Amino acid sequence: MSALNIKKGSTSHSAYNLRDTHSDKIERHTLAVVVENEPGVLARVIGLFSGRGYNIESLTVAEIDHEGHRSRITIVTSGTPHVIDQIEAQLGRIVPVHEVHDLTAAGSAVERELALFKVGGKGDARVEALRLADIFRANVVDSTLESFVFEITGTSDKIDAFAELMRPLGLIDVARTGVAALSRGAYK
Amino acid sequence: MTREMTGAKMVVQALKDQGVEVIFGYPGGAVLPIYDEIFLQNDIRHILVRHEQAAVHAAEGYARSTGKPGVALVTSGPGATNAVTGLTDALMDSIPIIVLTGQVPTFMIGTDAFQEADTIGITRPCTKHNWLVKETDKLSQTIHEAFHVATSGRPGPVVIDIPKDVQFATGRYADRAHHVSRYQPRKKGDPDAIMVLVKMMETAKKPIFYTGGGVINSGPAASELLRELVDATGFPITSTLMGLGAYPASGKHWLGMLGMHGLYEANMSMHDCDLMINIGARFDDRITGRIDAFSPRSRKAHIDIDPSSINKVIRVDVGIVGDVAHVLQDLLDVWKSRGRVTDRKGLSGWWDEIAEWKKIDCLKFKNSGKTIKPQHAVQRLEALTKGRDRYITTEVGQHQMWAAQYLNFEDPNRWMTSGGLGTMGYGFPASVGVQLAHPDALVINVAGEASWLMNMQELGTVAQYRLPVKQFILNNERLGMVRQWQELLHGERYSQSWSEALPDFVKLAEAFGIKGIICKDPADLDDAIMEMINHPGPVVFDCLVEKHENCFPMIPSGKPHNEMLLGEADTQGVIGSQGAVLV
Ligand SMILES: Cc1cc2nc3c(=O)[nH]c(=O)nc-3n(C[C@H](O)[C@H](O)[C@H](O)COP(=O)(O)OP(=O)(O)OC[C@H]3O[C@@H](n4cnc5c(N)ncnc54)[C@H](O)[C@@H]3O)c2cc1C
Ligand SMILES: Cc1ncc(C[n+]2csc(CCOP(=O)(O)OP(=O)(O)O)c2C)c(N)n1
């Protein structure tokens, strides 16, 4: 680690940052974007990513404050530190964007994703699927004689791992919500 | 106080409340109720352009020359799509304009109705923000918010899309005075960062101010403060194309424009400086040239109101987010309170170096007694209009660069040009907007014949409103800038860069009842220019110039600042294959 590799977010004001933005290492960051809940705001955010060539690995959105017309968009993106900084700044200048938080830069965040898995099969495979689901704390939310639908929550890695295990056992379909995330601790 | 009125009336009322005096527009089915209201009042003047693109450029010219937002009104569908180039132009150059578009009635949206276009979707990436207003009750506050957004922070274009039923329906009008907006970009710079910059200024041996359009955006106070700062510190100053006039060209510390076609001394100073202070400029690629060779030995500071401008292209040592005028005021206060320190000895050595670069006289050119050299034409225009109440617009191409190089600007808001998008066809309608804002001023559009033809329909507007704009066309019968690149980069294969079948510009003007002047002999040039200036009405001036003149200095694409071409002799095989992919 170079001396410049001071933890991200360590300078609060934008004045002169100590981050090593020269690094061309690709990092994965989770951003929480609180927006005015108005038509087209999601299109603006997505348009920014496609228009400027940034990656979206996952994106979730839902209203979080009905009275206050606020929605929260959680975006998992990847890029060099310089690109991540630009993404944050570019999001910040969208008029209906209230706040942008880089949860990854701020320290470890709690990240969860929900997924539904439809697994078909009979006999041993079926039993094995059920056993693995139990280990992963997935719930059975639908079953027929030839299929299960499992509901699972966890980090994206955990869900990826579950998917790998289900594939040979007769995986028919998957639906994932994308990541929802919050920072740890008593503050925003 | 709440008042009930129709949406159409609200539009006009809100514009009045915002202090709008003139709007540029073109009617159509989806805006007829608004046109009705315009008909019924006399406070706001409507200028009927001949194409919606021109309405937007005229609004830009109005805005840039006054510091106030410009307003355009167009119909749905084709009216809105015709406005897109102007919107993108305004976005790139940070020009505050409000474009009102008509839309099909709300109950028909999404049905492919007659003249329906997804205006909000189409203009989303080319506006700072846009709104579709579905309820008349929300219309007036949306218009007030639109003015606020367009003019606050980094200025830009906004669109308000108003369905026809919303224009007819009645709703409550909200006064401007009661409008509160959440959108409040930060103006004051961080004091710690300002202190760091002051300390850098105190010890710098080779400092330079690199200023840009942000100084103009910030308003006249910013230019005043900049002048004070430059003159008090004695640091040299250069500016981008967009910032010309913020510091006077006659100023002692002025190095001229920098960048691809900037002056030798400006670019060399940028390359060799030890402290670069960027004030409201955005490290555009016309400025930086090859990024990794850009001013390699300097520490860099950047003052910009848009956080995303800082560290976007060039990593800086100090970034100060804030409005130029606010930051410069604080910077000056701190610097003065610490005893106005600069490294005098270092500075004087620095000025000696700069003096050597100035001796190159990079703008010299070989004049001719036979054909009019375009540089000479601009020089004469400068000499004969100097000291007048003068505003200049340009089209895009070589003539634009010659205008930037050979005209001198003493004040901000006097120079209107399409920098970021480089929109051919900008200058003529922009001159219309400028003239409306400054009816008694001398407004000249320095044009290339090809660009000018792109919006020449505005001759109708000029004739109708008797706008005395002067169209000074440097006619080289070529798409000159394209031809220059083909000469340097594509083996002189002049593919499609001829201006074929040109009109007789004098007759063309006369067909609109406008005065036309043609000039081809250098001996007649001064008299012809004087005739143009002295004519009380609009003039189309066809100035036949040298056809294959190249614009120098030039930093070829992909080259650093210290590898500038100064004239024909330098041009052989200069741009490598890597540079050729750049624009
Ligand atoms: C054919 C052609 C050739 C060109 N050649 C050159 C050339 O040789 N040299 C050259 O300079 N340009 C040239 N240009 C123009 C160039 O493309 C850019 O448009 C220009 O350099 C950008 O100017 P700027 O950096 O001042 O930024 P602008 O586009 O004017 O942006 C202003 C910056 O200031 C910030 N800002 C806005 N308001 C404020 C405020 N109130 N306070 C603080 N900051 C604020 C904005 O956020 C932005 O970052 C050329 C264009 C064309 C078409
Ligand atoms: C709308 C548009 N189309 C194409 C271009 C590319 N372009 C840049 S300069 C230029 C030639 C301009 O010719 P002219 O207006 O005659 O000016 P000159 O360069 O000859 O002075 C062209 C085609 C552009 N900038 N804008």
C-alpha cells in the first residue's frame, strides 16, 4: 500500500483530497443516492451512467419517504478511484438529487440483496436442493411436486454462491432485486 | 395572494414577473393558447424567428450579452426537435436559457398523436433540467423554478414542456416572490483551500492565471475582481475562448488566448509555469492538448462552481468549489491581509522569459496587396470598430479563431461564440439576440460563408425587425477549418470541403431588402468596412478572402503545448497517426 492510499472519504471538504486518484485499480463502490421522487429521475441517473460510459453492476430504487417525496437509489458501480469521484460529482449535479453517499468510501456498509430461485427436479437433486437451501437459510415460498421457489437474502456474494450450487440441481429461473445498503453506525 | 388564471396566461404572467422583455419563438398548434396571450399584451416582445434553432441561439446571444437568461418558445414535435442543437450548445457553454415547448394534451401523450415527440426524453441529456407540467396549478411555480435553476450555480438551458390542455385549463398562479427552491449551489469557497492557494501564490516564481467562461458567468463583479487581482499580483493572465473580455486585451498582464489556436506566449507560459490558477475554466481538450504532457512542472489550483469540473480531466493540487466573484473576493482579502506578498524576483525573471516568447510575434502573417488575407480583414475590422459600443458574434471555423486572435475585447459579455459544441450556424441568430438586447450597439457577426448559410433564413427576421446587425462574411469558398485539417492530416485530399454553388450574397441580401456589400480588393477594404458600419440598417458583407489560408498558431491534436506550429514551414507530417484519431 502506498503512503497515499489513505482511506477514502478521509477528507471531508472537497478542497484538496489526499486520495490516490492516480491509481488505476478498478474498485467496486456502493452509492446511495437520495432523490426527489419525481417522474424521470431514474432516467436521469441511468442516462448519466450510459451517457458518460460508467458501469452499473446493480441498481435498486424505491420510495423511502412518501410525505417528503424522497426515493433512494442504491447503485453498485465499478471504476478507478478517479472515475468513482467523477460519478459522485456528476450525480450530485443532477437537480433533483438531494444527497449522494459513497458507502464503500465511508467504511463498511451493510449490504443485502433478495433473490428468488426456481429450481426444478425430482429425487436426489430435489432433496439436495432443499438441504442446501436450509444451509443458506433460504425459505421455500412455493412448491410443486417438481419445483421449489426459494427466497434468499444476503450479500451479493452469498447469492452468487447459492446460484452456483443450484445450477446443476435444476435451476430454472432467478430474480434478484439488486443491492440495498446502509452505512453502519448511528449517523447517515 | 393567489390568482386564478389559465395556464397560457400564467406563462406570460410568470415571464413578466421574471423580468423578461423579449422572447424568441415560432408558433404552432400546441402553443396557440400562449400565442393568444402574447397577442393580448404589450409588455413582452415576441421576435418571430425563421427556424426554432435560431430562436434558441438568439436567446443564447441575448443571455450572454446581458447576463440575464434568454427565453425561447416553440411548438411541440418538430418545433421542439429543432431546438435540440441550441439546447446542447447552451449546455456545453453554460448559457442560461429557458425554452418553453408546447406538448400534445395530457390525455393524448403516448398515443403517437399529431406532432407528438417525447420532448422530455429527447432533451434530458441536453438540458440542465427539464419539466413536463401536467397540472395548471403547478405551472407558475415550475416556471419560477426553471428560471432559478437555469441561472443558479453553473448556468445552463432548461426546458418546460407544457401540454395544450394545461394551457387552456385554469389554475392558481403562484407569485415569484413566494418561490422557494431547494436548489442552492454553494457560492463561498472553502477558506482552508483559499489559504492554501494564497500561500502558493506568495511563493510562486512562475505563476499564471488561466481564466475561462466561468468568470463571465459569474457576472461583472467577477471581472472587476479579476482585474484587481491580476494587477495587484502582477501575474500574467491568459484566457480560453469563452473567457475573452473578462480581463482587458489592453491590460498590461494579458498574454492573449491560449489553446489549440492560442498565442505562443500563452501556451508556453502554461507549459512552463510553476503555479497554474484556473479560474472558471474546465481544462477542455482544446487547452490541454496531450494530457500527460500538460504543464508538467506546475502545481495547479482550480476555482469552479461545479464540483464535477474539478479533477475531471486534470488532477489539481487545490480545488475550490465556489462562485468566481465570491472566491476571488475572499482570496484577495486573505492575500492582502497577509501583506500582499509575491516573489518579486521570481516574477521579474518570469516576465523576462515571457518577453522572449512574445518576440516570436506568433500572429504575424504574410499580407498581400492582391487578395484580402482573412487575418488582415479582421485586423482592419478591429481597427475601424475599436472604441465603439461593439458586440461580436461568430460562426465556427477558421474565421472564429481569427476573430478570437485579432479582435481585442476590453469588457465581458462582448464576445459570443459557440465554443464547446462548435455549432456552425450559431453566429447569425446569436447576433439577432444581441442586437435586440442592445438596440443601439454595433453588432457584428464574423462569419464563414459555409456556417452562415446554415441559418441564413434569419435574413427574414432581421428584415422584419430592422435589426442593424452586420454579417461580416470571410468568404474563402471553402469549409476552411475542415480543409485545413485535410491539408495537414489527410494528404491534401479535399473531400467535400468546397463551398460549391455559393449564392451572390449581395443579391441574396437585396432579395430581403437588405444592403449587400462585396469586397475583394485589399485597397477597398477600409472603405467597404466603413460603409458597413455607417449603414443604419442590416448589412451582409461578402469579403472574398484568400482561399487556402491556414490558421496559426496551431497545436496539432495529441501534441503538448510546447510543440506548436507557427506557420506553413512547420506543417510537414506533423500530426502522427495517434493524433489523427482525435478531433
Ligand atoms: C473550432 C474551435 C476551435 C477552438 N479552439 C480553442 C482554442 O484554441 N482555445 C480555447 O481556449 N478554446 C478553443 N475552443 C473552445 C473550446 O472548445 C472550449 O469551448 C473552451 O476552451 C472552454 O472554455 P472554458 O474552459 O472557459 O469553459 P466554459 O465552457 O466556459 O465553462 C466554464 C467553466 O466555469 C465554471 N463556472 C460557471 N459559472 C461559474 C461561476 N459562477 N463560478 C465559478 N465557476 C463557474 C463551469 O462549471 C465550467 O467548468 C475552440 C472551439 C472551436 C469550435
Ligand atoms: C453544424 C456543424 N457541422 C459541421 C461542423 C464541422 N466543421 C467545423 S468548421 C467547418 C467549416 C466551416 O466553414 P466556414 O463556415 O466557411 O468557416 P471557415 O473555416 O472557412 O472560416 C465545419 C464543416 C460544425 N462545426 N458544425
